[in-house]
Amino acid sequence: MNMKQQIHKYSLMLIIAIVLFGCYSAQKHFEHAQYDKAIETASRKLQKKPSDQKHIDILLNAYRTANQRDWNAIATLKAENNEHNWEKIYRLYGALNRRQEIIKRLPPLEPVNPLTNLDFDFRDYSQEMANSRQKAGENHYHEGSRLLSSADRFSCRKAYSHFQQAKNYGVTYDDLNQKQQMAYDGSFTNVLVVIDNKAPQPFPSVLEQYISGLPVHQYNKNWIRYSITDQKNFIYHYYIEIVLTELFSSPDRISHQTYTETKTIEDGWEWEKNPDGSIKTDSLGNKIKRILYRDVSAQITRSEQSKEGIIRGWFILSQANDNTSLMKEAIQGAALFTNQYAFATGDNRALSAQTLQWLQQKPLPYPNHADMMMLASQSFGNIVLEKTKQTQNLIR
């Protein structure tokens, strides 16, 4: 069997499987007590063929069985007299209502069996739905109020969700918005980033200002709020310490290298001569020129200025009132100042393009300690931000 025949065979098998699934899926759903799926599947069939007795029977059985199940569940939940049950009751009434709306959208059914009873027992659930919806919303409000009283951030998060659910159910209380705002404000895990300078070297104020301005707030999400400035009235649950252990600036360094560059260049021309001293000509009688070449050289002294700045420290994450470190990693930022320039003697025509560029450069003043710390702070700050982002997986 070639590839084309195999593809045709598998395609045919797939079509047959789809057809068979379509024929038997409503029955299978019913057998597995998936009554609403059985109703939906049977309804699709009956939209096309209202006289399909098999699917009429499945529809009737699934509808009546599902309704009886839900009516029994509602009765049981009401008998328990538990305020938390009202949301389940509301959903059950919603299921009952949606179920009969599916049936109402069907064309008139035409059962083949004359004994088929098409009584679907439609009911008006609007009052029950409105009542249970109201009570479900009230329960969310009261549950949110209870959780809010604990002042625990995890309870506040649940309270916020309950207040939102109360709004979704349409209940109105004068203090609902106020309580939800209180729950929102109390739901955050606050993380303070602090800088602790333990380095023996001077700590430039510009460096302190730079690190204190790092945008750690960009990682605020999932109820986590980062701050690098101590906010009044905030309770901090975690601390990130940036411990500076070394602020190193190397001495001013300079190195020199002397070398020679040589190049063969054109140096004029002369008429090409015959052995007898006459000027040589080409076949057209034109005089022939000969280019003259010579080697030229220049001596170069290239100088390189350099200075290095390094900031070393620790990134430490700990929980408030707990000395145990959840995360402790060494971090480092570095920067390098370099400048190259050159002087040349001899014939400049021997110089390379790179050397000519160096000739245009001049010696520069060396950055001071504060300047080098600011240069190194760029990479140091990026590492601090990267590590701060990683703490999201450790903070609750």
C-alpha cells in the first residue's frame, strides 16, 4: 500500500469515527450522568431533524433526570440552613433555567412514537434566582467582613475577593466600597529594599542616590509590593538588604608601546628609457611612464590610560522578625575606563588607519572615585533588579 492509499485509509477511518461519535455521544453522555452534555448534543441533532425519536428520548430522559437531581439538591441545601449554600443554590437554579431555555429554542418536535410525552415541565425560576442571588451576595459580604476583621494579609485577600463577588451579585451596602478598599490595602506583602554600606571605602552620595532610585516597584504583582524608600504606615513583611562590602577604584594606570609602521608608496614617475637612452614608446607612439615606488616608515608611541571600578556586596532576602536568609548571593558590578592616544615621528604616509585615528585622540583626565562608582553602579544596579525579580518566587 503506497503513502497516498494509507492517507486515504486513515482519513476514511477518521470520518467514520467522527460520524459514530456524533451518533452515540448523546447516549454516552447520558450513561455517564453527563446530562447537560447529553441535552446539548441531542438538541443539536434535533435542530436538524426534529423527528429523530432516539434523540427525543435521550433529551426527555436527560432533562427530567437532571431537573430532578437539581431540585433534590436545592431542597437538601435549603434544609441545611447554611448561608454558604446560597451560591450553590443560585447556580442550580441557573442550571435549571439554562436547561429549559435550550429546549425552548428547539423547533416543534415530531416524535415517531405516538406515546411520547413531550411535557418538559417548564417553570418560572426568576424569583428563586433573584432571591438566591441576593442571599449569595449578602453571604459574600458578611464573609468578607468576617475575614477583614482578622487584619491578616492572606485573609484580606480572600475578603477582597468576597467583596468583589458581592458586587458581582449586585448587592449594595453603604460601606461595601470602603471595606473592599481596606481589604485591598491590607492584602499586600510589603518588601523593603535597604542599603547597608559596610565598605571601608568612601560611599559617594551620588552612588547612594542612584541605588536608592532603582525602580524595584516595576516588579509589583500578585499582591507583592516592593519599595526602596521606607513608606510611613507600611508594615514590611520581607527585607532585601543590599550589603556593600567593597567600593574599589584602581590607581590611575597608563601603558606605552612603541613600534614602527612601514609602507611602500608611490613617489613620482619618470619616462621609461631604451638602452640607447631614448624614451620608450608604445605601439601607438605614446611615451611610456614608469611609476616610482619607495619605502617609508614612521615610529609610533601608543599610550593607553585605564582605571577600574568595582562594587561588591551581598543580596540578602529575609522575612521580617526572622534572621534566616531565604536568599543570599554575592553580587558585583564593574566598570572600566580606557583611553588610547598616540604620537608619531617620521613619514606619516606610513601610518595605518587605526594609528591615524589614535593620533586624533588626546590624554583625558582620570575619573575620580565617585565617577568610577557611578560607572560601576550601572551593572551593579542591573544585578540588584534581576535578583529582586527572582525573589517573587520566594515571597508569599
